[in-house]
Amino acid sequence: MNAIINNPELRARLEAAALRRGVPQNLKAMKDAVNRAFAVRSFVDYRNMRAFIMRAESVMHLLRELLRAGRAKEAVELAGYAMRRGISAYSRTDDSGGGFGETLRRLADLHLEICRAARPETGAFAKDLFKLQMRDEWSFFKFADYAPLLGTNGLARYRALADATWKKVPTRAPGAGRDVGIEHYHIAAIMEALARYTGDVDALVAVQSRDLSHPYHFLRIAEILARAGRDDEALAWAERGIKAFRSDFDPRLVEFLVEAFHKTRRHDDALALAWEHFVQDPSLEAYRRLEKSAGRAKAWKLWREKALAQLRAWLKRADRPSSARRVGAGQTLLVEIFLHEGDSDAALAEARAGGCVREAWMHLARAREPDHPADGADIYQRFIDDLVDRRNNPAYVEAAALVGRVKELMRRADQKGEFAAWLAELRTRHKAKRNFMRRIEGM
């Protein structure tokens, strides 16, 4: 007893052992055991998580013993109580290792197993299940798993509870903002699960249309209708979404609508939307969408020239809009575009003229390697010093790998002498970094 004061892991093992020796005979005593298992005074840090998880595991042993003893009805109530306590504790733990989350998932699986064995009274069970799901931020409970246990009466009770809560949720129109309470997400997920379980497409659309504060929500409705074969309605919802968020495009909604326009032979509308999205939010993804759309209209040459001219005009403007600045440092987007088109010569010219982000340089180096090994080596050399200067072993490993790559490329380019001179300078600059020096020995 003195030892466990300063050793929470020992206490957890002893409590688990006590439960294995004998299950409490009354429900109150069992709930007390659950309370002790999930007790959190303020916060459980990572150092104490192992002991905490051990206590939580003891609850599953208690529940299995109840089930084995034929006390399934008590096990149902205790399993629901344990999940409520566990979910409440979850947000007050450092579960960066994922152990407690996995324990709760197994506890939720055990809860379902117990409910299937006990076949609880449907009315009370519907109420308990609804309360559990309204607390469940991590989707431990799947409605479709429990629905067969509810029966007709239980399902009606569950739906009545859900409808009463759903009526309190306000409709959110475009521009309403995106911050909603966690309860909104819980009840929306419940209403969606109910609609999917009954296969009611209109009910599912009605649930989704309660919150239209984000363009992606229009896309979800359009996809639901498209899967149901109601393409005209799907197209109408997608168009509504684009019109409602003209200055805040969601690329996924744009993609859906462009494809829908082409499918209905509205090729001009598809091209116009693809162009508008590229102008508003230039990216390789938007460029490729424009390319695909213009290709269908057999007009890519014209639109390609227009897109590149538009992008170059942006890059020359000191006061270019914020959307145009998202293309990345220097000529990054032009580099990405030319690499996408397989023109590494043009990509290299743009990178040398205006620079680009590191990822684009690396992509460019890989593209130059097969036919222009010296160019690939030159690009890799640019980044080795920065890596070594990070002064940590992962960076040293990466830098040494690049040195090896440079060696191979310069060998292929008949530059063995140049490589030896460059390597000697590299060693001189970084001779104090012994861990890095060991990794490039013998090169």
C-alpha cells in the first residue's frame, strides 16, 4: 500500500488483479470500480498513460466476467457507463501513442457484443444508445451495427429523440461562417446515419442541406443525388454551390461540375468554369483541369497560351492579388507546369531565372537525371550544405545520400575530377560535424 502511493503502474496492476480474483456482486460496486479505472484529476500526461491504460483494460475484464457469468443485463448497463466515462476521460489524456484510443475501440466492440447477447429492452436501449452517440466525437459507435437490436419500437424511439434534437439545430446558409458546436456534428451524423439506414435519399439530402455554410456541403449533396441516378438534380445543386461561393471555390466542387457540364455537352460552360477557377486560384491542379477540359473541346493550344500568359503577367506584378501569390516562391508553378508537360528544359530555364521551392527543385533534378546528369548533380549540390547545417542525424543521412547521388551523376557526366574537388571542399566546410563526416567516408 505504501509502494502504490508513488507507483501508479503498480496500483493499476493490483487493481486489475483484484478484479480478476472476483467480480463485485452489485452494480454500484462495479460502477465504483469503473470510476476508479477512468479517474482523471486534471490531465494524464504521456508518462502516466501506461498505468491509466492498464486500469482501463481491467474494465474489459470485469465486463467479460459478467457476460461469462450470465449477467448480461447488468453488463449492458455497465458497458454503457464505462464508455461514457472513457469518452469523458479521453479528451483529458495525452494519447499521442494511440493506446487509450485503441482500448476504447475494443471496449466499444465489447459493448456491441454484450448488447447482442443481452437483447435489452428496446425503448430504454434506444435512449441509452442515443445519449452515447451524442457524446461520441470519435465514431466509436456505428448506428448500422446497433439498428437491428432496436426493433421497430426502439427505432421509433431513437428517431423521436433524434428529431427532437435536430429541430433545435439552426439552418446555416452560405456566408454563415464555419464554426459550429460539437453537438451539431453529433446530431447531424446521427440524422445522416438514420437516412442511410433507411435508404431515404431525400431525407439524406435534407440533412445535408441544413448546413450550406461551405461549398463542399453542396458537393456532398450533388454526389448523393448522382449516386442515386438523379443527375439533373445533382447538377443543379453543384451549380448552386458555385454561384453561392464565387470567390471561394472548392476544387472538388469545381471538378464535379466541370465533369457534369461535359457529360451534358455543355463544353463551353465547363471551359469557362475551369478557366475562372485557374484565374482565381492558380495551381497545377487547376492548370491540369483546364488542360483536360480544353482538350475535350480540341482547343488546348489556344487555352494553354492564354493560361501561361496570364500566369506570367501575375508574376511580373509587384501588387499581384493574394491568390496569385499562392503559386509559391519565384517561378514554382511554371516549373511544375513544364515538368508536368515533360519539358524539363523549359522548367530548368524558369527555375534558374526566378527560382522555385525546394520540392520543385528536387522534382526537376529527378527529371534531368536520365539525359542531363550534370544538371541533376548541380541541383542536389545546392541543398547539401543546408541539410548538414541542421546538425541532426536524420539530416546527415539525407545529405550523405545526396552526396552519393551527386557522385553517381558526376561519374556519368565524366566529371570525376570535378566531384573530387567539390567533395574536398565539402569536407573542409563541415569537418567539425563528425557524424556527417563518418557517413561520407570512402566516397
